[in-house]
Amino acid sequence: MTRRNPVPLSVLDTSPVAVGQTSGDALAATTALARVADDAGYARFWVAEHHAMPAVASTSPGVLLAHLAASTDRIRLGSGGVMLPNHPTLVVAEQFAMLEALHPGRIDLGIGRAPGADPMTAAALRRTVEGLGAEDFPAEVIDVLALLGQDLPGRAPSLRAARLSATPVATSSPQVWLLGSSTFSAELAGTLGLPFSYAHHFNTGHTLQAAAAYRRAFHPSPVLDAPRLMVSASVLVADSDDEAEYLSGPSRVMALSLRTGRPLGPIVSPEDAARELAALDPTAAADFFARVPGTQVATTADRAVEELAALVERTGADELMVTGTAFDVATRVHTLEQVAARWPADVPVG
């Protein structure tokens, strides 16, 4: 197979909160990481939306992005993503129209369908249970696009969205992406002619199916004339495989908590993670982490770049996004710097 990289390399961050840290510490670490990504040549830096999770400080992407855009120079900043069922469409459109007005040509609006929260929290955010179902999502995406001045031929927005605008005098618009970890959003992104980002770091089981579904469903639009697929992968780089395995222990503890309903606290240290993992049944743990590794690529920098390039080849991705869970920001900074130093540079971002 012909190697497809170089492709643009980007970052997704959740502002992880470690044991002994405050939310302020976590957000300061995200700011430092965004500056590293900016200096290292990454194309995009996206932040997540999660609620009522002690391990995640990134609850309000729009607020955090305003800070990060003012703290960086050239990198695109975006949401990975805004969970649209949680918010009125006009609120989302106005927030990102304002970000685009403040930082023209640097803002991405990544939109997700999952609430990123438990049902009670999701209802508290929306103040109603209406609009929380998957059946409402396509119409709400079309409304957001219309409010941003991005009408799609043959896709009529609601009467309210058709009559409103997210900003009085727009000169540019944020780049809108659909995000997903299944074929539902992949097919919707293709049908609407939008770029699509697949959460491979979260669900490896449907990556190739989602990529194929997106390309099959794709119709050119005023936004995009050909499919544009981004995939994400969780990555941690160290000087040896043994060290990378050790440092990725906290991510495995978090993966175990997320997938088994265990209490989800702040990110534990590698030492505490090693003790906790050692107490598990070896056979059951090996089976679980073979399916849910916590960190998908945990190795030396050279080997990590080889594995990421292989992921690009398998999926035919047009862009690659890296993310990672670690106890301290130094590990995340080291990972970004080492991967960027070995990844082909100067790739234009579409």
C-alpha cells in the first residue's frame, strides 16, 4: 500500500485532573500544552466537553478556547467537541461566531451527539429532556450551520434558525466538523458534506466501518467538495517501552473505571496505578486491556510514529489527532514534542 502520510497532525486534550491537583492546575497544564503544540507545528488543538467527572476539568469548550486562542499564535483551536444535545443551537452558534470574530481563520466547531454526561446532568444543562434524542441531532446540526451562515442546498433549517443569525456582521465562519465513534455520525457527516473526525481513541472496533460509511455517504457541499476524515489515537511516548508501559498505567485505571462503572476519581499516579493493576486477576485484566488498552500507542517515539503512520494508512485518514491521559503534564509535553519532531512537517491544513 502506498504510504499516505504526511498528513496534518493535531491534538485533543481533556484537561485531566490528577490526584492532588485543582481544576486551575489542570487548565494551566492545558494552556501549556497548547503552547507546546503551537510551537511544535501541530495543525489543531481541540478541547473536550465533559461534565460531572472529577478527572476532567474541560466542561466549557467555548470559554477555554477563548483563553487558549489568546495564549497561542497560529494553531487552529476547536471543540472536540461541543455536545450539541446539551445546548440550544443559537447559544452554540453565537459562541463560536464570536470566537471566529476574535480569532478569524483559527476556530473549529467540532460537534458531537453524545451528551458527555449522565442523564441528570444532561437534563440540567438543557433545562428540558426535549432535544436529547439521536433523532433530533441531524436537524440541530443543520440549524447550527444555518445560524453560522452555512446553508446547505436541500437542507432547510427550522423557521427560527432561518430567521436568525449568530452574529450581526460576520466576515468569516468557523470550520464545522462532525465527531463520532459509530457509523451514525459518519453517515450524517457524509450526507451533509461535512468533515468527519472519528474517535478511534475511544472505540477502535468500528474505525474502518465508520471511515467506509463516511466515504460512501459523502455528497459534495458548499462546505467541502471531497471527504475529509480525521482519526484520533491515544499516545504516550517515553525513552523505553518499559517506561511507557509504566507511565500509561493511570490511563488503564481510568479505562477500567469508565468501562466497568467503578468510581471515577482524579488521575492516579503511575505508582498507585501499578499497585491497583497488580491486584487485578491477571487473566481477566489481560483480556480487558487487550480490548480497551487505555493508551493505544505507548512506546518509544520512533515506534510511536511508525504505529501512527500505519493507522493513517489503514484508515486513509486525511488528518491525525493525538490525545493522551497521563499523571503529569511533563509526560504529555514530552509526547507531543517527540512525535512532532519525527512527523513530516509543513503539511497544509484544509
